[in-house]
Amino acid sequence: MQDIIEILKEHNIAPSMQRVKILEYLQNNRIHPTADIIYQALMDEIPTLSKTTVYNTLNAFIEKGILVALSLFENEVRYEYNTDPHIHFKCSICGKIYDLDKSYDLYKDDFIDGHKVTEHHVNLKGICKNCVKPTTRSTQRLPEIAKRKITKFHTLRS
Ligand SMILES: [Zn+2]
Ligand SMILES: [Zn+2]
């Protein structure tokens, strides 16, 4: 808690209870939440909290460089701590967004055809390690009977 108050003070933001709680939530839940997820998570704890306050607070944090707003995959904005560039991977089954390869810096401060690159975003989509079922992989191996049928088919053709 003390750390969060310090972070806010360092960025010239008055540490009101609501701001502290919102930043604390983002620090403890590295899930790239939407403003709505943050609001839903804190509304019971802070009955005076409104969605407008959440949006205003998040925007203030972005202005001060504490957070970055991400438009990942859909037209919804998600928030995370301002960290080094990294690859985002979204699971199409559970919807979780993972941070991958934090050392990634392709084209960072580089020029491509004379264009100066200042930021880049790589978003991958797939099935996360928790949702990939072992059966998905094993079905790639054909059962013996199927192999025999294929052999027979080739024999007939040749
Ligand atoms: Zn998943
Ligand atoms: Zn991330």
C-alpha cells in the first residue's frame, strides 16, 4: 500500500483512496483489465465509486505515464502498467491475455523505408497452455486402422 502511495506522489497525483485502490488492483491483477472489470472488482469495496471516476483515474494515470492503454484484438481498451514492449497472446477459449517475451524489441527506434518506428504492438491469438487439451495433440496421430486404409488406397492407385 505504501508503495502505491509513493508511486502516485512520484507522479504528482494526489493519493486519494479511490486512486490508491485502482492502482493497487492493477498492480495485483496483471490481467490487462478493461475499465469495466476494474469497476466491477472494486464497486463493493468502494460504494462511492462510479465508472466515470474509474475512467478519469485511468486517463490521469496514462497521462502521467504510470499506465498504458492497449487496444488488443477487439474494440475494447485494456490497461496495464507501463512496461517494456512485449508480445500479447490472447487465448480464444478462456479469453485470458498473457504477456510473452518481455525482451522483445523488434524495430525499436528503428527506421523502415525511412519511417521512424516509435512503438509497435504484436498481438497473437491462439489456445493457451491451460486450454490446450492433451487429446487435441494425440488426435494428430492417426489410429492404426486409418494408416492401413491409407496404405491400401495408395496401393490401389499405383
Ligand atoms: Zn486459455
Ligand atoms: Zn501486457
